[in-house]
Amino acid sequence: MTDSTHAAPAGPLLVISAHAGDFVWRAGGAIALTTAAGERAKVVCLSFGERGESARAWREGRNLEEIKAIRRKEAEKAAAELGAEIEFLDAGDYPLVESQQLVDRLVHIYREVEPAVVLTHTLSDPYNGDHPAAARMALQARILAQAVGYDAPGEPLGAPPVFFFEPHQPEQCDFKPDTLLDITPVWERKAQAMTCLPAQRHMWDYYTDLAKRRGVQLKRNAGPNLGLPADCQAEAFVRLYPQTTGVLA
């Protein structure tokens, strides 16, 4: 289902990202749309991507702490470009090890942000085990945050929809998008945020091209009546839980 009416988001957006760059490539447009509408967007980076996604810095002879600092600075700059808050849990990567402590920290974040929408990774990614690990913890924390008896500040969470953002190898991750988000109005902001991540410069062209391809699909699925421009950019998502509605549209 495609919605290109650009209705304002209903509330805060929470993005749970395994590494420092993931949120930009995969959800930068969704974040920019949220903040452009005056709503809060918070990004949680479980790691800096210091071991598995910083090859350039390692080849330059940087040490671990230097690389973490580089990736933190890049991600902070990208988040600022998108208008988002960002928090780093520094849990380590390659591997990102799931733990009850991390899940509990995410529960606290859910209760504090009270998101209207949650974005995270797919549950399958044979190329990067950190991504499904992040998704599993994000989903477990959402469940626990809903429990009245769970020991965390704040009110029990409602039932925010969860969307999986597009992985780098979608066909291998069984990713079949059911939601195409028109990010044309904020594309330049996403493009600028991508340039804040020179540690992964090889991703810039890939995600620029992907936005164009998804934009073609957006236009095809929207039909001729919404007046979309000839060149659109879009992001693709898969919704995990059923949509609740009184009208089929």
C-alpha cells in the first residue's frame, strides 16, 4: 500500500539501528519526514559499527577507540542533518551479542519515547548477523514495554506498528516490501546525511540508486491521480503487525 499524501506523522518515531550508519541508508527519509512535520525522531545505535563496517579506518591504522570516535561523530552529524536525536549503547559489533541488559535498556527507551512508529532491521540477513540480532531485541523490548508489571519507569507501551527497513541484499533476506514511503520532499536532506558517513562512502551511490528504483515503484503503485513528479524517491518497508482500520484503502 502506498500513501503519497504526506499526512503528518501521528507521533514520535523510534529507530533501532544495529550500527552507526544503518539508520541513514535505510530510514533517513522516514526520519526527515517525521522531523519536518515537527515530530520527535529518536535513533538508537546499538553499536558504532567499529569492527565490521569501518574497514577504511582500520586500513588507515586507526585503533578501536579512535574508530568508535570517528563513527560516533559521523552518525551524530548525520542525525543532526535529519533533525533526529541519537543515542549510542556501545554494545559492540561483529558480533552484536544479545543480552537482557540491552533489552532492558531498550524497554526504558520505549517507555520514555512512547513511539507512534518503530523502525528496525529485518529478522533475516545471512550477510550480517548483527541486523537480525538488533531486530530481535527491538521486538522483545517492545513486548516487555507493554507489560504493566515490567519494572521500568513510565506507563506501559501501547501497540506502535513496527516496520522493517530494507536490507542491503533484499532478495537474500526474504524482503518483500508492502509499504513504499514517498521521501521526495526530503530527499536532499537524506542525501546530505549520507555524505556525513565517509567511512562507508561506497554506500552513497547504491542508496541513491535504490531510492530512485523504489521511487519508480512508488509512482507505479500510486497511479496517475496523485500528481507525483516524474522523478520520485522512496524507501521500502515491511510491516510486521496487521494494520487496524475501519476502511480498506
